[in-house]
Amino acid sequence: MQDDDKPVLDEIINGNISKYEIIINKYQARIISLCFRYTKSYPDAEEVAQEAFLKAYNSLNKFRFESKFYSWLHRIAINCSLNYINSKEKTKEKETISENSGLTEHKGVASIETPYNAYNMQTMAEKIESVYNSLPEDLKLVIKLRDIDDLSYDEMSNIAKLPIGTIKSKLHRAREILTKALEKYTEDE
């Protein structure tokens, strides 16, 4: 199985740790989104995603390239999310049992899931969908094949009947449009 992350991962394993930023930038939004499905809180999702990236980095020398790196990272993120949920539930259980549970102080009020936070996530998801739907069909296709279906550039090339260089160029342009739209959205907030 060909993994297009392998050259970068090989460099990281061989000591060029600054290259890990490429991996983080490439998968950060997808991993946070995945963690959010479990944690139901964006700040918690960011925290869990950070833990997943750290665990993946620390275990990189154990990765055998028998699957795609993203599949492995995806599984780590799910495990971190489940561990986080379980630890949170245990903490709630202890607070309930504790004699002083009525006196516990709630720190980090911003991290509590509120209708406002849920609304913002929903609004952002709608904005992403709106921008995605406004993309030309060829750009929508490459985003779907790469970022949603997680296909390799070779697979994308076969489906779209385009050279890999063209696929990469279109993907870059599509991501740039999405990123600028999201930056504008966050500035308008």
C-alpha cells in the first residue's frame, strides 16, 4: 500500500522533527472534527486531537506502514477520544459521590458545552458546506476524493482521469479557497 506521507514520515523518523508540522497541518482539521464527534465540545476536541498527534509522534518508530498513516492516526484519535470520555465520566461519578460535590468549583467555564458553542460549530459547518458547494465541480471532486474519501493521489488520478500534478494543483487551489473563506468567517465573528 502506497502512503504519500511516507517520505515526510521517514524524514521525521530520521530526526527532522520539524517536518511533523506538515503532518499536523495536513490532518489537524479532520482529527479535531473526528474528536468533536466523541467529545461534543470543541475545546475538548482540540485537547484530545493534540494528545492524539503527540501519541502518534511518540510511537512513530512503531508504525510499520502496513496501512496508511492517516488510518493509524485516525485510530489513535478515536482511542484518545474514548479514553477522554471515560475519564470525564469517572470524574463526574467521583464528584457525585463526594460529600462536597455541591461545593465544587467549575473552572474553565468556556469549555462547557453551551448552546452558543454548539451554534457556532453548526454555523461554521454550514459555512464550510456553503463554500464547498460553491466550488467548481472539478475542485469539489478533488476535495471529496482526498479529504472525505481519503484516496491516494494515484487513486484520484485514475478516477478523475487527470495527471497527479494536476490533481495536486486543483486540491491546493480548492483548499486555499476553503481556508480563505474560513478565515473571513472567523474575522467576521
